[in-house]
Amino acid sequence: MPAGPEAFQPVDGRQVHTITSDNGKEFLGHEKVASALRADFYFAHPYASWERRRCVGG
């Protein structure tokens, strides 16, 4: 089941500025999420998992 922009809302109410993901098909609708959150969406290069972070806090 695809997640919408509500899945990317921060718990503490802070603004999401960027999202970085891999190139999986689960991010096919990334434009809709980025637009709804007014955030920039980036894709990591293949085989470069260090370009993605698990969670950015603070």
C-alpha cells in the first residue's frame, strides 16, 4: 500500500525540508509527496547507501 505525504509528517511538528530515497518503485509518486510537503526530493545513486541517512533529527 503506497504511503502519501502524511507518512512523512514529523511527529514533533517540525517542517520537512528534504527527502532522500533509493530508486525503488515505491517512490514512483515522489512528485506528489514533495509538492504536498513543499520539500525537495533527492535520489541516492545506485549502490551508494551512505548517501541516505536513516533519520535526521535536530
